[in-house]
Amino acid sequence: MARSATSARGGPRERGDTREEPDDVSPDETTGPPALAVEDLTKRFGDGDDAVVAVDDVSLTVERGSVVGLLGPNGAGKTTLIKCALGIVIPDAGSVRVFGNDVRDGRRAAYADVDAMLEGARNDYWRLTVRENLRYFATISGVDPDSVAARHDRLLDRLDLADKADTPVRDLSRGMKQKVSLASVLAGGAELVFLDEPTLGLDVESARTLRAELRRLAVEEGLTIVVSSHDMTTIEAVCDRVVMLSNGRIVADDTVEALLGAAASDAVRVASPDLDAETISELRERFEVVDVDRDARPPAMTVAAGGDRLYEIMDALRAAGVTVSDVRTVQPDLEEVFLERTGSDLGAGRGGDPR
Amino acid sequence: MSADATSPGTSGTAAESSAPTDTARAEDEPRPATYYHLARAVLYREFLIFVRYPANAIGGIVVSLFFFAALFLGGQLLAGQALTDSIEGIVVGYFLWTLSVGAYSSVSNDIGSEVQWGTLERHITTPFGFAPVALLKGVAKVVRTFLTSAVILAVMLLATGTRLSLAPVTVVAVAGLSIVSVLGLGFAAGGVTVLYKRIGNWLNLLQFGFVALISAPVFDLPWTRFLPLAHGSAMLQRAMVDGIRLWEFPVADLALLVAVAVGYLLGGYLVFQFATGRARRLGVLGDY
């Protein structure tokens, strides 16, 4: 969805009216301020010993048109970071700029370009129909709903909601409600959209559809999307770049490929019924055995196998009389990267959830 | 709705050929919404919910009438002739009470629901700012309350055989301004609910306090005129029982009516502003 009415009216992103060059990207589009610039943001909840630092001196820049994932366990500070960016939570220190507008000073200007789907919130009116919601929230975001009626139709088409446009939201399935919530967020033409746990509570199929649609919207409409999730499947499928948060701090910030590449351990997982304790301990003396899974059927072990080590491992296995039933290279995922960087896994949030 | 005119089929055809697409794209460049669009959207939403879910309104009317019946019949048993003599006053007072309760609870409950639905944040993070949205919602609630209370008034008049002066401009102006002060209390209560969820339910009990305000002894204790409802209630009695028209009231009375309305509305809004500001610092806005 293109720029909001407010910025189209007077911002640097206004197109000249001298010549129509539909495919030309004006230099301002690429050199303007980033979609989101967070600087030294800190937010503490509570006082004294009970105080929890939800966001701890976080700096982050999100370029226009990119899709960035915030990955971290519950309580890592994802939602607080998003709420600070929206102005719903006022930070203790630091600043947030949305397309160059400070969220604190020029809030109203910033609000025109940003919207969010927050975790667990309905976000829309269940007693209104899908289209009525889109029109209502477009107006609230500062856009004349009649001027974006065709856009809304396209959006509903794209999200497979066209048939349900005139159905009250309360009569829709959970997956559809989630999509309406997303549509209502996109209805006002916000260019920067925060999606907090967008696939939470959806069944596998609905979650997959939503992920595919998010990716498509980002590419086709040039939206800047920040997706927060503790579900790495969503992040891996949708995002170009991942920012990992743990205890309010950024522990990693890179492209998905780079993060996975850095974690690539050149390890192989060998499975065989002949892998008994004795054989494994012999192999341990010569190779770096990363992991042993005796409960697997057949038992398996993971061995570091960089360079020529793979051949040596295979020779050693043959010599030990091990008939290999399965060999596969170990693919690291974001979960492992997170574990490596923080020493804790994504499922383990800290006790309280300060959000 | 004009959006219905552009069916998905039409936009599909346009997308198939490339030349018209550019024009279509240029045409659907979003235009900024004005306060007119905002007013239309907010009022239209209230209207849709009112007509689509009439059970809520009808339920409110039935409950109010039941209370009045209990009051009227019970009062007749206890007070006999004395009650019949003052029945006009009771009908007018009860009418104003249903108006006040309607305005107060619709605003404070509405804020509570919006917090739960996660829609309150979206109204706070609007480029229009929350004030005009809240004000328009308040207007919509007042209009809606007038409609239901008018039904209650009509039934009360028919059932008791009472005759009152019903000059529409006078009644709407005086009663309307009287309950604007209550609207302010509703905003304040809504703000407190945003901060302290549980207290919200207790604040609903405040509506019974309105009875005391409506029957406040403004002649014996003139300072009570500065409380919400009290002065307006006295003026509404004179208008509806004695048939005094709006322009027949002393200017000072009218000025005080307006001042009390604006004062409490502003005060209530400031409390709401303060409460949401604090909720944003504490990070509890939209937590439920």
C-alpha cells in the first residue's frame, strides 16, 4: 500500500506533478529517513528491587521496504519495543523516529504512517462487517475511505476475504478474524506496520497462508514490516533480517542467511543400530562428537565434520564395523543460533512477562 | 456505501489491461480524511451498532420502565395523594436520570470495552488526536440516549396520565447541556478504568449518586448548582412542569448551565488524558 495521505500531501515523498514516470523511483524514496530509527531506547517497569528493564539501551534502524523480524522468548522486550515505537508506551530514555518524525514530539505526524496489530488484541469491531471495519479504521488513520475503496477491494481479494466483505467479523473463523485484523491495519495505508505475534493461536494451515500473504504484501506493496514472534518459522519465512532480543537487549542483528551461515557447524548426524556406547567412546577419542542421541531409533550421533574429517569419520565407522543407516548434514536453524548467542532457548521466557 | 459500487469484479477487469491500471492507480491515491469524514465514520459506526443490535437498547428501556413502575406503584402505596401531586416532578427527574445513566455508562463502558478489544490504542494513535474522536463518540452516545429516553418518557406520561410541556428545543437544550456534565464524569471514570481495571466496575455505582444530584436542594443550598446535573435538573423541572421556554430563562441561569457542562466535560477529559498518559508511562495501556 502506498504512502499515506498525510505524507503524500506535503512530505518529501511527494511526487512531482510535471511528468508521469510511474516506474521511476524518486531519489527521495531511497535516501529519505529510514522507516524506523530507534536510538538508545530504555524502558523500565516497576521500582526498586521489583523493577524490570523491559528494553535495555536498544538501537535499531529499519530501512524502507524491508521486512524485519524481532525474535526472542516471551519477556524479551519485543512488545514493549513495538509499543514504544507506537507511542503507546512512553520510554524512560532514548528516542523513536518513524519516517523521521519523533514519536514523542510530533506524534500526530508519525501516527499517519504507522499502524500495528498487537498480540492477542482483536484490533477491530466484531459487530461491524469486514468492509465497515476497513473504512472505519482507514478514516481513523487519516485517510478518506472513499479514496481507497478500490484499494480495500484489492486488499480483501488478496487476503481471500472478498466473499466475506459484508459479513460481520464475529461470524468469521479465527484465521479469518486474524486476517481482518491485518486488513484493518493495512486499510489506512500505513507504510510501516508492526505485527506482534501475527500467527499466534492460528492452526498450521492458517498460519502458513498468513505468512505467505505477509511476504507477498511486503514485496508487492513495498511495505516496511516489523514482525515480532517467538516462532522462528514465521520469522524465517517472512523476514529478510532478524533482530534477536533477549532480556531487553539485542543479541544478534543480521540477515537470516548470515545468521544461519555463521552458525553452520559442518556437522553430520550419523544413525546406525551398531552405535553402542563402546563404539561411540572410541570415536570420541578421535573426533569431536557434538551430540549423542541414544533414544533415537536407530541411535544417532552428531559429529563435527569440517574439511576432510568427513572421509576420516566414514573410514573409522567402516573400521568399527558400523553399518550406517542414515547420514545427513545438520542444518542450523534460528532457534540454535539464538541458543548459541544467549545460552537459553526461545521457549524459555523469564518468569514475568512485562511486555 | 460507495465502496460497494466498486465490486471486486470491476477492479479485476481494470487490472487485466495495463494502460488503465496506471490511471486507476493514480486515481486511488489516498486523500486525507477531514473532520467531516471522521465525524461521519464515528457517528455511522454508532448508528450501525444501534440498528443492528436493538436488543441492547430495548433491554435498557425495559429495565428503566420496570424501575419506574416499581417506584411509581410503590410510592403510591406509601405516599398516596402526596405522590400523585408531585408526579410531574418525579417523571421529569426520572427522565433526566435515564438520560444521565445512559450518557455516563455508555461512555465509561465504551472505553472499558475498547481497552479490551485493543481498539482504544488505535483511537489514541490517530493523527486526529483522541479528543475529537472522544467528543464525537460522546455526541453519538447522547443522541442515542435521547432516543431511548424519549420512549421511556412517552410511556411514563401515558401510564401515569401526566401532562408536561414538551417544547422540543427547550427540553433538548436544557436536558442535553445537563447531561454533558455527566459525559465528563464518564470520561473520567473511563480514564480511571484504563489505569485500574477493577475499579471501573465500582464506578458504575456512581450512577445511583445521580439521583441525589438530580434532586439536589438548589434553592436551599445554592452552591449545589455547581455540581453536575443539579442546576440543569432544576431548570428542566421549570421548563417541563411550568412550561418556561429556553429564552424565558434568566441569562445567568443559562450561562451557569453552559459553564457547568463545559467545565465538567473539560475536567473529565483532562482526567482521562492524565490517566492515559500515566498508563503509557506505566506501560499498562492496552494490557488486559
